[in-house]
Amino acid sequence: MTDTNAAIAPPETFRAAVWAQFRKHKGAMFGLVVLTLLVVFVVIGPMLWVPEKLKVVEALKSKNLGPSLKFPMGTDQLGRDQLARMMAAGKVSLAVGFVAMMIAIFLGTFVGVLAGYFKRLDGILMRLTDMFLALPLIPLLLVMVMLFRDKIARVLGPEMGAFILIVFAIGVTSWMHAARIVRGEVLALKEREYVLASRSIGASPRRVILRHILPNVVSPVMVAATLGVAEAIITESVLSFLGLGFPPDFPTWGRLLYEGLEYMQLYPERVIFPGLAISLTVLSVNYIGDGLRDALDPRIRGR
Amino acid sequence: MLNYTLRRLLLAIPTLLLISLVIFFLVDLAPGSPASEIPLTVPAEVRMKILEALGVNEPVHVRYLLWLKQFFWVEPLNGFDAIFGTHYADGMQRIISYQSRAPVFGIIGDRIPQTLIVIGSAYFLGVVIALPIGIYSAYRQYSIFDQLGTMFAMIGFSVPTFFTGTLFIIIFAVGLGWFPTKYDTTLDVTDWESFLKQLRQMAMPVMVLGLANAASISRYMRSSMLENMGQDYVRTARAKGMSERTVVLKHVLRNSLIPVVTVIALGIPSIFGGAIITENLFGVNGIGSALIQAIHGNDLPMVQTLAFIFAILIVTFNLVADLLYGMLDPRIRYD
């Protein structure tokens, strides 16, 4: 009977199965390619594209130029190279998206696991989640930025201060969906036999959660995290768009768009490039989230 | 049902109180105070009197309670007086804006029509576009139309309204010159001419917000239709020999609309949040732009009041959505 075993293909690993399903999703593959290109543009781009330092006179002459070979995306009202600025801005935009998402996911998972696992905490934590969902977020974010921008800037400097403040503000106001998803999963998981077995041999709640529950909520959390990146990037650009985001010498795509608005009628490309970059990033991240959801769902993956 | 409604209404009170607490104390931390706006040449005792009259040198919990009283008692009384010509609220201190020294609710009252006209028609347009798209893409699942619809929805989710808005301005206002770039709030609709002008200036903001809303609502409509299409009662209706039109537009559509109606209700408050951007971009003088102006001008009572109004809208429409669901769907019983 040993030789029949050779005929059976080796069992697919979980990762391979997920990847195989993910590759079938055309939109997700498109999103992955576009997002990779954008990350390459933002991370490797500044190493390859170093605009020469202009003297003051030259900078004065090269104000408000259209796209050319020397300045592929033109220059802004101060004679700065738009392409280099787009790369620098993209780095900040993407970093804000990822870091804010991580804060939100960490908070959401924490609250969700506590609420799902400990019955005593469930009621109060879910009321808290509901309250956060009812808060008017954009006005509150604007108020938070206005209130704490100067105070934090004094401690950490304007760039780091703005980054920490905005990332933290977005993270603290967008963990609720992750918390609800995680709580639902945990409620179902904790009734399973293996959790019961683990508890019956005297494992502490901490060990049960870290070893048996958390690894099993990774899939839904990953989908929520992907969509969270898109949301965080949009929220940041909304703040920048309303003039309450990053300082002008430390721009994000949203900030570049906001600066371009003034010159929109004469130089529309200054609005279009950053806007396209934001939209493409969010679109590709959303498609990746869609594909991940399908790929991580065993009911769909089986077919 | 009545029991459930009452319980939910009672539960909404502590939620709203907690939210008002968060909003009031968060905004109250703001660095600017009305004291800094009084010129230094004003003598100290007069300055004290001014601050006293504004009520800003009281401790913060007293101001919070006063604000709550003004919000829930004085302002409604004032509204009552204004409608019926009575004088119950005479002599009571109203919530005063730091910027304009006028009652906050007066300013909001002036501005809310602009918001309602633009935002209301945008939401209406969004629903009107979304429903047929959702119905048809579910009916012809995986057809070209369905795939186009999916792509349209994905793009609608992803492209932020401030970018669609600027693109529209560049294309339709700057390039083609069809619409004005800025919304003229002073325009009075008196005759056909000014009505057309009003339509033209509303076109772009309404399109931008409408398309963004249509994207998500059409998806809900589609998935809800798909869920119902495979049900037994649909097969029964077809087996009885009913026309395809009756089956889809009567049997399936009516049942599929139940969750969609609640989604539409839930979306109404978030519209006001989205309106902040659109109003700012197109210069619509509504409550969204009032909020931004108040934030930039350190006008704390205005910010507190507006943010709390947004919160009340969210809580109210959550409640409305839940109750609607219970009323429309006989399978759901709350008691």
C-alpha cells in the first residue's frame, strides 16, 4: 500500500491554498501589482531621482513649469520639483496608512478579545464601542488636530509631532469595526473543544488567548486591516485637504492636493497627480482586501 | 415593539450624555479663549465683567451643565417662541458664538437650508441611481453590466470625494465652462432664469456626493436581491406562471428592499460628515463649512454644538434604522 501514497500529491499548505485562490481574483492581482509599483515609486524612487539643487535665481526662473524632461511632473509655485515631492509625500501617506491601521487593529483586537473572552467585560466594552461608533469622527479629528498640534509640535518637532498626532488620532477613532469582528469570532471560538481541553488542563486565560484564540482570528483581522489602510489614507488626506494635516514642508499626497487647489485652473496637473496617487492606492488596497476575503474564506476556497 | 422602542429611547439618553461629555471636554481644552480677543486697553474689572457675562470664568462642570441646559431647554423654548410668537424664553441666556456674538442656533438655522437642499438632493439622486443598478446587476449576475457595476462601485468607494470634486471642477467648470466653480449662496430663486442658475450651480456638488453614495447603496441592493432570487417563494411565483417582470419587481424587490432601506437610513448622518468636504470645496455655505470656520476661528460653543448635533443625528438614525427593520420585516420581532 505504500506505493499508492506516492501518487497522491503532497497536501497543500494553508499558505499555498490561499495564494492559489488569491491569484484567481483579477482585481486583487491588479491591486497587488499597482500597490507594489507605488511602494517602489515611493521607496526606491528617491534614490534614483535626485533633482539637482538649484540656485535661488534658477529656482525663481523655474517656478510653475509644466511637465518637461527635466521636471517630469513640473514644478510648484516655489520652483520645487513635483516628482521628488510626490515621492516624499507618498512615503508619508503610505506610512500614515499603515501605522494608523496597526494602532487601530491592535486596539480593536485587544478590546474584541477581552469582550469576547471575559463575560464580565463584554457589556461595558461593547457599550463603549457603540459610543465610539456614534461619535462624529471627522469633526472630532479636526478638533483633536487643532487642539494638540502646537503642543505636540513643541515636544517632538513639527514633522514628527504631526505624524504621531495624526496617526494616533486616526488609530484611536477607527478600531471599532475590528473589535466587533474579533469579538464575534472569539465568542464562537471559545466554545470549541480544543479551547475547553486547554482550559481543563489548567491553562491560564492568557495562555488560552495567545495560543489558541489569537491565531484563529488572524484571517478576519487581516481583511479588516487591509481595508483599514485604505480608510486611514483617505482620512489623513481629508484632514490635509481641510488644511489641518501635515506642515507644508513635510507633505502628504493630501497636502499636495490641497496646495494645488489654489492653482487648479492654471495648472490642473498639480491636483491630478496627487489625487490619482491617493485614488490608485486606495483602489488597489480595497481590491487586495476583497481578494483576501475570498482567499481566506474556506467556503469559497474549496470550490 | 412599543416596549423595545421605549427601551431603546431610554438607552439613547445615557449614550448621548456620555457623548456630549466627551465632546464638551475635548473641545474645552482648546488653547484659544474669548479672553484673548478682548483688547488689552480694556480695564481689568471691565474685562472680568465681559467674561462673566459670557459665562466663561465659571468652573468647567458648571459650564457643561449650563451648556446642556441651554441645548436641551433654552434653545427649544426659543424655537417654540419663534414659531408661536410667545415669550417663554425671554431673558434666558442662549448659546452664543464667540465669532459672531450671535446665538449659535440662529446661525445654524440660517445655514441648514443650504445643506439640506444640496445634500438632500445628492442623497436622493444617489438612491435613485443605485437602486436600478443594483437590481439589474443582481438579475443578470456576472453579465458585462454586473461587472461594470462592480467596477463602478469599487471606484466610487475608493476615489475620495475631494478628488472627484476637483476633477469635476477642472473638467466641467474650467475646461467646458458648463457650471460655475463656486456655489452662490445669495442667489434667490424667483423666476425660471434663476431656477436654472440654481440647478447649474447645484449640479456639481450633487453629482459628486450622489455618485459616492450610489456606489455603496448599489452594492447592498445587489447582494440583497441575490439573496432573495434563490428563495423558494420566487420559484413558486415563477411556477405559477407569473411574468418575469412581476416576479422580479414585485416579489423579489419588495423583500430585498428591507435591508436596503435600513442602510439608506443609516447613511444619512454620515452624509453630513461627507458634506463638510464638499461644502468646503464648492463654497456651499452650509453647516459643514460653518464647522470648519468655527474650528479655524476657535469658536468653541459653535464647534461643541455642531459636533453634538452630528452625534444626535447618528444616534437617532441608528434607532430609526433598527425600528424600520422591525416594522418592515415580519420575521424580526424585538419583544
